Amino acid sequence: MTTVRVRLTLIYSGLFLLTSVVLLVIVNTLLRLSLHSRIARFPGPSAGEAPPAPAAPGPGAAGAQSPLSELAQDVIHYQWDMSGLAIAVLTLVSVAVGWVIAGRVLRPLHRITATAQRLSLSTLHERIALSGPRDELKELADTFDAMLDRLQRSVEGQRRFIANASHELRTPLAVQRTAIEIGLPEDVGEIRGKLLLHNHRIEALIDALLVLSQAEHGLRKRDPVAFHEVVRLVLAETDTGGVTVTARTEPFVVHGDPVLLNRLVTNLVDNAVRYNHLGGAVEVTLAGGVLTVRNTGPEVPAECLDDLFAPFRRLHTTRRQGSGLGLSIVASIATAHGAGVRARPNPGGGLEAAVTFPAAP
């Protein structure tokens, strides 16, 4: 696949070569006609006249030419040779000059492309700010900057909404939970327990939705995080519920948000424990920048793997119900950190989920 710079260079060189050849043919043709016209004015035999009959005809007498005609042919041949050599040299020069000129013409486009590739939701403040004359490329760069202004305002508005929603939704639920725990008498324990259960579920759902929204809006800043320590902390705080959890970790540093990374590991481990069976096993491995969580449990159909990372998708009914946002939050947090996530079923049941992080700078 040829680039625009190569095509522009070929166009420049092709036009130069075409015009040079046309000019060469015209000049040399006119030179030939002019030489023969001037030679014909001299007395004696010329290129356009038959030579006088020799006294003793010889083998080469029929093709004899006058010295002036031979000189004209030599001049024309020399002119063709030198013109061809000059065109060949100038064609090579035109390729080099065309390459440089095409690079200068396309430099603003490279700048626009580099800025677009570098941008993310956490770097929307960057602008191209192209300087120079008011031409098509300057207009394109200004249009791109204006689009970034609108996008930045929209993202900042969504972030403010998330912050406000987090406060406005969590506070009434906390007050409601306190009222249930303190205000209801002990003799309505069954009703009290159901109210508290639904209150906790709503709090967990709202918290999950807010984390998902935060992850999808990118990271505002990145800090070096000892990811192996995060994994160990999560495993130490996990309620295994009769499931055997084993771990093997290697030191690894991730540049990102420690809170979101903690939630990523928590959701993976919690999902592996929840979608398991009594006496099952969960294996957690961190090696080479890849976090792998493998569990036993019910079989997962291969055609359902794409649905695992979609919000509100649950493949099985388990003894510990969730909101259906666990793996979708994992995928969003992984994307925000430039990591890739995949899942595949284990032979005999269970799932293997892996998150591959980029190498730390």
C-alpha cells in the first residue's frame, strides 16, 4: 500500500518527466529542421540533393553525404544523447525534491493524525493549534479543535453528573439503611432483613454503575501501582464461601488508578467465586503482565463468551446473585488502562479470564 507522500512524489516526478520529454522532442525536432534548412542554402550538394555521379562508381558512392550533412547528423545525435542524460539526472533530482516537498505539504496532516491518535478521554485538553496561512489544512485543524472543545465540554458535564449522582443517590440509601436498622423493632425481623437486603443490592448496583461510568470516561491521571500488592490485598479480603483460592503472583507495576485496579481484581475474583460450586477452586496468576483468574464451575457455552462482558448479563443462576455488571466493569477498567481482556471456557466447566496489561514505561 503506497502512502500519499509516495503518490505525490510520483505525480511530481511523472509530470516533470512528461514535460521534459515533450520539450526534448520539440526542441530536437526544430533543431534538426533548422540545421537542414540552413545547410540547404550552401552551394554544392546537401542533404536534400542527390550527389554528383562519380567517375568510377564504387560500392559506397550511392550513400555518400556532404560534410555539412554529416556534421548536422552528428550534432543532432549528440543533442539527443546529452538531453537524455540530462533528463535522467534531473528525474532523479525531481524524485528527491518531490519527496521533500510532499513531506512539507503533508506535515500538518501528520500533526493532525498524531494528535488524534494520542487523544483519549483523559487528554481532551490537547489541541492541534496549527499555525500558518488560512488554507484548507488550517481550516481542517481548526475544525478538529472546535470538535474537541465540544467533546471536552460534554465529557466534563457527564463527569459532574456522575459526581452529583454519586452523592445524591448514595446519601438517601444510607439514611434509609440507618432508619431500617434503628427504627424497625426486632419482632419484624423478616421484613427488616428483606428491606436491608434490597437496600444493599440497590447500593451495590448504584456503586457498580458509577464505577462503570467512571471507567468508560477514562483516567484523569495515572500513578505507578504495585499491581501484585493489589492482587494480594483483594485475595486477603475476599469471602471465599467454601471455595479454595490459590494464588501465584510476580512483581508488576501498572500505571493507572489504584481504586479502579482494585475493583478490577475484586470483580474477577468475586465472579470466579460466585459462579462456582461448593468445594470448587479458583486459581489466580499474575505473570508477565497478565492477570489470569481460572475457576471450576458450570460449563460456559462458547457462543456465550461475547455476552460475558456486556452489562446486565448473567449466564447462570447461582447461590450468590450479582448485578450482572461485574465483567463489564472489568472490561471498561481494562480498556481505560490500555489492557486487553479475554475469556475462554475451561474443559469440564468453569471459565478462564485474562487481562493483559501493556509493559510499564
